Amino acid sequence: MPVGSNPCAEQYCACPPFCRPGTVAWRTSRLPLASPRWSFATPLVIEVQGARQFVSPAAQMVCSYDPATGQELWRVRYPNKWSIVPRPVFSHGLVFVCTGYDGPAELLAIGRRGPAT
């Protein structure tokens, strides 16, 4: 399973455990972010319709990437909020992400039609 780094940066990279220490499997660009640009969350690999996805919470958004290539598959923005410590959860076809560090916490349920709070 890939391990992410720089969850707050404009560039994101993944380092699978089978790589030699210090090697990077892929890098992908992210949109420039407003401040704050930091986040504390662990990514999650899920399987949707037979395809794996690397779900990565970040500052003001959560993104999903192809774990083999780093190509972005989808993104949900939550401006002026950022991901906090809980890891995303995948159940019943939904990705659940917690946001709201500097205010009331929100739990987003993200499905094919986008997020619901």
C-alpha cells in the first residue's frame, strides 16, 4: 500500500513499502492552496468497481489518485477547512472524511454524486 507524503504541498508523492527507502513511486501536482496549507491525515487505498484508488485528505480538499501512476481520479474541495487526524473510511460505496479543524467538525460522505454533510 502506498504511503503518502507532503499532504499539504502543491506537489504530492507516494512511496510504496516495496520501494527502497528514499525512492518515490510518483509525483503529481495539486492546485495552489490558500492558507492554511497543512493537514494531518493518513491516506487510504480503496477498491471501486475492481480498480484501486489512493484517497488522500489534504488541506481544504480530499483527492483520489490512481495508485500506480499518480493520476488524479477525483477531488472534493472544502474551502477554509482542512482534514484532521482521522483516516478516511470507505463503506457502502462512500468515502467518509472528517474536516473542520479550526471550527465545528464535519463528516463528509462522498459518493458518485459528490459530497453530503
